[in-house]
Amino acid sequence: MKAYSVDLRQKIIDVYNEGNLSQRQLAKQFHVAKSFVQKLLKQYRQTGNLAPLKRRKQTPTKLNLKQLKVLEELVKTNNDATLEELRKQFIATTGIIISRSTVDRMLHRLNLTLKKKHCIQRKKGVKKSNSKD
């Protein structure tokens, strides 16, 4: 989501400094969340700055490219394995302990899915009966 413009931020501060509106009323008037108004006012009081804060750096991934290739190969050889099974195989292969959610995130990054096809097919023309016999 893009940050609100400095112009909008300045308008909110100007109206707030006039002292006529509460934070809730400001949020309603400018079509922003009340929590945004609260954070903006706090930032303005502490720093005097209205510019959007820089985003914090994201935690780097636990797996490097070589390890991602290993995971990709495991999926290709065991395409019907569950996330937990892939996790255990990955740990056995590389010695690196990762969580099931990490396996899931890395598979999404590799554009791989683990959706299984259901073997049960419904018979055509068979209707469910609601009567109790």
C-alpha cells in the first residue's frame, strides 16, 4: 500500500492544530483510519516531520539459492509429499532445520504448489437422498 502524501498529512495536522476536531472526526473527514491520525500526530510531535517513515528491512530468507534448488529437486522427486515430509527430507539432505511454514513460503517463491488431486469422482446421475430409511 502506498503511503499517504505529505500534502494530505499536512492538511490533517493543520486542521488538528486549529483545535476544532477530534482525532476520530479528522479520520472521518479525510477518509483515513483513526490509527493513522494517531500515528501521524505522534510522529509529528516527536520528530516535527510529516514525511512517511522508511520501511524497515525485511528479515532475509533462511535459504540461499543452492538450498532452494535442493528443495525444488525434492519436490520434483516427491511431488505427492506433504509440507512436513518435504521439511524432514530437506533437513536430512542439508542439515538445515526449517519450519513447515518456511517450506510453504519457499515453494510459493519457486511457484510450486502441493495441491493434490482427489481420487474420488462423483458418479454422474446419482442424486443424494434426503429421506431417512
